[in-house]
Amino acid sequence: MRQVLACLVIRLALAESFCINCGILALDEPSTNLDTANAEAFASALHEVIEHRKQQKNFQLVVITHDEKFVKSLGASGYCNHYYRVSKQTTGGEIHSAIEQVAISQFD
């Protein structure tokens, strides 16, 4: 578990080093294979990135995850008030994607 977290932190550091002026940091399932303690530690590391980058006008953090506990940990920073939940809906026998904006406060 610690090796997975260390790998993620190294990737995050590399992204920060090589993408100083990049506006978007995208993470796909970053908490996969992490236990709760390490996922919270990674969310804390992301809080530091957000704090460091908050002065940058074009900075956006995009996290694609199924882990709502991780979303809650990210929301604890106070920088994020909502997230988007994508789900499937069936209408008239056809399957469509539905996008719903959800308040982080729902976790409280």
C-alpha cells in the first residue's frame, strides 16, 4: 500500500514539476488499491497542490473516481463545493448518460 501511495505522490510531484503553467491536472481513479488511511493521505497531498495553485487563474483539478469517500476527503479542503455524478438512465428502452451536480455537503 505504501508503495502505491509513494508512486502516486511521485507522479503528482512530476506533474507539478513539468506542468507549472498547465491549467488542468486530471487523475483517473487515483485511490484505486489504496486503503483508507493512504487515500486520505493522498487527498491531503492534493490539498497542498490546490493550496499552492489557487492563485493560478486557469487551474482545474479533474478527478475521475468511483470512491465517494475520496471525494469527501477532497471536499474537506473547502475548495470544492460540488462534484458531478455520471450515471446511466434508461428511457424508453434506450440507455443514456445522466450528469448530476451533487453538493459535497451531502456527506456531512
